[in-house]
Amino acid sequence: MLCIKDKVTWYSARSSFISRMVDAGNNPYVIAEMADNSLLTIYKHYYKNTRREGIKREMESIF
């Protein structure tokens, strides 16, 4: 239905939610509270940069 090829686990779903919320500009402290973790924990264990290509293009346009 979602055309997801990787196995979806609770950990991957949680990580995806946290990463997308942070990258969308939401307050990380609020996200940490929603995830019932500390800010350090969400960045250390769950957050993955979902905008890597966009950020790379922005940096290349500057230089």
C-alpha cells in the first residue's frame, strides 16, 4: 500500500517521525516531549537528516 521496500519496525517508524518533525522545523524540545525522551536521546538514537540532498544543493549554490 505504501510501497515501502524496507522492513518497518516500531524503531524505524519512531525514527522517521522524529526526523521528519525536526526537519520540518518543529521545536525539538516539543518533539522530545512527545517521544517521551530527552533532546539528547532523540538526536543520538533516532534523528536522521532527511534533507541531505537539499542541503547539499543549497551549499553548492552558495559556493
